[in-house]
Amino acid sequence: VIVLQDLIDTVRPGQEVDLTGIYTNNYEASLNVRQGFPVFSTVIEANHIELCERGPSLSVVSEDLAFFQQLSASPHLLKILTNSVAPSIHGHDFIKTGILLSLFGGQAKNVGGKHRLRGDINVLLLGDPGTAKSQFLSYLSQTAPRAVFTTGQGASAVGLTASVHKDAVTREWTLEGGALVLSDGGMCLIDEFDKMNDTDRTSIHEAMEQQSISVSKAGIVTSLQARCSVIAAANPIKGRYDPTLTFNHNTELTEPILSRFDLLCVVRDIVNPVVDANLASFVVGSHRTSLHSADVSSSGATSGDSYTYPTSLTPTTRISQELLRKYIYHARSSCSPKLSHISTERISSVYAQLRRESTRVDGIP
């Protein structure tokens, strides 16, 4: 019998596995008493396991590859992708850029095959209510190749990391992965991050930095993989962000958990007649477009094609959500960028300047 615990590091949730074993049953007296008639619990004694596929896959055809080559060579690539992220949300280009960075991810480094440095980018959205923070997370849950959505009030420490419980049938201790383990290779979306308990929030420190979860409970000692990006949304202490205070005084999050986030996005709801008028026009136009699309699809005039390729690539061009998902999947699976011809002195001076600026404005080093 092969112990499945040894394969946790390689098998991801939703991944197809070929399993060869013996289908047998166990006699459970407690089940018979409870049901009133003979009941047998079935198990499979595995003797061979083979991985069929590595992670989620999307069918990328030759036409898609040709368009991706054309898109990557466009000088307006960043603007086109930013326009395509959450098109129903007006503005917030800096948040959309940060989400794009997290969707594509960085390049993980494995030094000597012993020390792994994460390449996933963690993002924290902190700001006033009603600024579409939760809508960004909802969009990511439908766009990322693999995503798990949870809320701070409904998530506990074991729900985010891993839990150990006794199986009712076999009477053996079993290990179940939480949200961070299930989102391995994808994104973990946490809404209402400030509503979590401090003890529950502390449990994800290791997962966000080392991208692993160590478990030592009920005789089970192991380490689970949590190679995912964490996108969290939180509200300030007093409900609205106070620009007269520093970032640390606007949130109850401790510095250790803030250091795990690579991007901190502050969202403010500022009253501006011009911006408010543009926002209202955008929302009304979006509702009109959605109603017209619903009428056309109900009349049967559409062909059912999920996306089309844009004829021209301009700063106002927007690609469909399905095409964006394919482009992200293709980039993550086939591209491994490396730094070359970089100015070491420039990077060192910028880093030193940022550290010096953080001490001057009472920021986070």
C-alpha cells in the first residue's frame, strides 16, 4: 500500500491521477447499528499512482499563439492589458497594474536545489468602503487559472492552512488542506482581511513567505506546499483612510504581516465633481451595454463565440476575459524571463533611496 502522504508535494487539487489498486471493503459495526442493515465502507488499496497532468490547462490554438506574438510586440501592451482587467470597474489603473503583476507572477529561484525563493507577488488592497475592492477579488476568482476565494470572518487558522481530524469510517487521523493549500499554483483571495483574528492571521506568515505549511498534529508531521499569490482586501481602522496619518496608523495589521505583501495599494474615495460625473456616466453606460447584450443573446442573434481578436492594437484596445486567461496561462507556462544587461548600481541606489525615504516619512522599511 502506497502512503498518499508522500505525494502531497507533487499532486495539486483538481489534478488528474491514474490510480491502480485493489477495491475492497471494511465491515463497520457502528454503521450497521446506525443504519439497521449491513453497511460496508469501501476503500482502495493503492499500489501504483501516476500523474496525468500538471495543473490546470487551457486549449491554446495556433490562432491564439499568432495573436499573442502580435500582442507582445505591441508598444501599448501594458495599457491594453490594464484596460482588459475588470473592465466593469472605472479607473483604479494602479490597482489593475498590480493585479496584472500578480496574475503573471515573478520568476521563482531555486538556489542549488535547496533554497527556494518565491516568485509569486502578494498584494494588499487597503482603502475606503465602496471602492470596488471586493469586486476586484470577485473578478480574479473568475480569471485566474486557479483561485480560492474566502473572507476574513469566515476563515480560521485551520481553514486557511490545514486541519487534522479523525475519519468517521476508518477511525484514522486524516489531513485536509485549507484555502492556501488548495490554491497551490494559483491565487488565494482573502476579503475582509482586517476582520480576521490575530491568531488566525499569524498562521499564514509561513505560507506567505516560505510558501509552505508545516503540520505537526496527531502524529502527522509533514510540510504542505502553498505556492500561491495572496490578494487581500482590508478596510482602515476608522472605516475611511486618513491621509494625515501614516500607513501604519491607518491599519491594525502588524509589521510582520505587512512585510509579506510586495504591493500595498491605498484606495481613497475622494469627492470630485468631474470624476464623479465620469463615474456615473460609465456605470450607466455599462448597464445599458449589459442589457443590450442580454437582449441580443436572448433573441438568438449571437453565434455563441466566446471571444474575437481585435483588429488593431491601440491604447484603448481591450481583449476579452477568456483571451486574457489564455494569455496569462501561456505566459506562465512557456516564459521564464531572466535578468540581463541590468545596471547593478542603479538598482542599489534606488533600494537605498527607498530605505532612506521610509525612515523620513515614518513608513515601513
